[in-house]
Amino acid sequence: MSGISPKEEFVDGAGNLKIFLRSWRPAGRARGVVVISHGFNSHSGQYVWAAQQFVANGFAVYAADLRGRGKSDGPRFHVKQVAEYVGDVDLAVKLAKAREPGLPVFMLGHSAGGVIACTYALDHPAELAGLICESFAFRVPAPRPALDLIEWIGSWAPDIGVLKLKNKDFTREAAALAALNADPLIANETQPARTVGALWKADKRLETSFPKIILPVLILHGSDDKATVPAGSEFFHKTAGSKDKTLKIYPGHFHDLLADTGKEAVMADIQAWIDARMPK
């Protein structure tokens, strides 16, 4: 495939931070755009394979490293509110629309990136042609009182580490797991209380706001996801206001569906869903 090497650049983000962004383009004019919103223990560089698949199907791909993650500026893994992450994703959308004028934009959000993507869809409903939520971190394996406590702790001790995800819960694929374990940009990544509290606050907003999401939605989850809870995706599907909404649970799959065993089938489902919603 030609034209799949990423363009790497820094763009100006809120708070005088430099946000690192990767983009992949087909050799000719693109048919559409996919903007990727990554989650925790992740960054845009982990989406090379996925980007190559989209490019082969004629789509341009844009993905920013969220502030404090990957190669972007900012305190490591720290954010005061999810709106800051939404602003980083909005930079990618605006850049994509400027460089790919008139093309439909689809957003793919993984895990915590799904929370960010859903929040973006609420705040900028006219910007997207469709939303793909993969392994949505709307519900996690922790009781609500514990999450409320973390949110409270984050208000007075924001830097206390409260969550450390396990790479082995992301994928059953040996090579993908080895790459995660060797990735210096996520080494010893621990989420501070304020960041987890901000995510939980966003989840509580989404819980009552899903009916306001009316654009086409594709919701994907692995049945054996130990990092997030599939029931959260089921709730999103049940309560989303969209008349065009699809839920698919993949039996036996782990947290990162696009880096797990069977990723080719997941990608094929995503591509088919997007193709069916492209303007005629």
C-alpha cells in the first residue's frame, strides 16, 4: 500500500500545550475521514495497523495523543476534566476538516477514548457522520461508591495513583502484548485520582445524556473484557437516542478489540458499518 506512512506534527492545544498528532492518508483523494480517540495505556502510535486498514479502504485517519500522554505536552496522565481531552480530539477533527474538506468524519473511541468521543458527540453533534465506541469505559469493574470516593479524593489529592491497568487484559495476541510491555510511552502508567474522577464525572453525565446522542452509533465490546464492563455498552445501546444504533459483543475477546486475536473480523465489521453510512 502506498501513502500510509504517517505525517507527524505538533499542534497548539489549550493551556499552551503542544499536542502531538499523527495522520495517515491514501495516495489520492480520500473518501472519508476517521478520527481516533485513544484511551488509557495508549497513544496514537498504537493505531498503525488500524490506520493502514482504513487507508486501504480510502479513508484518511487522524489521531492525537491526548495531553499528558504519548508525545504530547502536559503533566503525565493528569487532567482536571474530560473537556480538556475533548478539546484535544477537537483539534484532530478541525485539522481533518481543513485538510479533507467536505468529507464525512467518523469518530472511533476506545475505552476512556469512548467516553471522550461520546462527550464530543454531545458537545459537537453536527461535526460527525457517525460514532464508533469500542470497549467503552462507561462502566468499569468498580462499585459506584468507590468511584465517588476517588472523585472526592481527586479534589484534594489529585496526584495519588488509583488505577493501574494490566497490559495482559488488553490482548490475547502475544506480539501485541509484547509491544505494549515494551512501549516506553506507557511504561508504569498509573492513573491519578483527579483523572479517574474526571472520567467518572463524565460517565455520570453520559448516563443521563445518551438519549441526546442521535447520530449513527456502532458499539463494540469483548465479552471477556476485564478492564471495562460490557453491560455499559449494552446500556448505551439501549438508551441512545439514535434510530441507527448497532451493538456487537465479541465472544472471548479482550479489551483492545483492534489489537486482540480476531482483530481482522472486528475491523471488517467497522469498515462495513462505515461504508453503509457513506453518502451515496
